[in-house]
Amino acid sequence: MHQIDNVLTDRGSKYAVSGGSVKDRKDVDAFLKTLKRSKKYAKATHNTWAAVFNDGTALKGDDGESGAGMVILRRLEREGITDHIIVVTRWYGGTKLGGDRFRRVQDCVRAYIGAGYIS
């Protein structure tokens, strides 16, 4: 598992991004379970995620942040990234971000891809 803590802060909300190799839904569930073993991530407001598998199957989860999983999924598809999950974690800071929340998710995914964790 690869993690980048404190990727950015926007109006009090804090963001982190995590990811790793997955081959199927069972791996996705195991990854999320491992991530949430950390009390910090278990208490996060949202852990949104997406994964695309080699066979073309795509999965995503919004975890209450409606539409955020699709933002991650679209980026994975655009980059041709398969068999890898990316999870964007948000700790809500008290101010609604509106549409900017999608830009923050994109910023986190960009930071993760840019860090070179995907082979």
C-alpha cells in the first residue's frame, strides 16, 4: 500500500490519497479493510475509491461523497491504469466545497500518479 498524507487542504478539509495493486473485488475489499485499520482513516469523512481490472471491469465507491468515485474512475480509464485501486480520503473541515470537491479529488489522483507508484 502506498499513501500520501496531507496532499492538500481546502477550507479546512484535509485530503490524502492511497493506492495499491488489486486483481478483483476481493482484493479491493481487503485493501479498504487494511486502510481502515488505521484509526485515522477509519474516522475519515469519506474514503472514495475506484479500480479498473484487466478484463475491463470497473468498480467505484463514493462513501457518501456523491460522484467522487466516478472522478477517480474516469482518470484511471483515461490513463489506461488497470489492476490498481486509488482511494482519496477526505476529512471534512466544516465548509462545503461545492464543485471544488471534484477538483480536489482530481488533484489527489494526479499527485498519486505523479508519485510513480503505478508500474
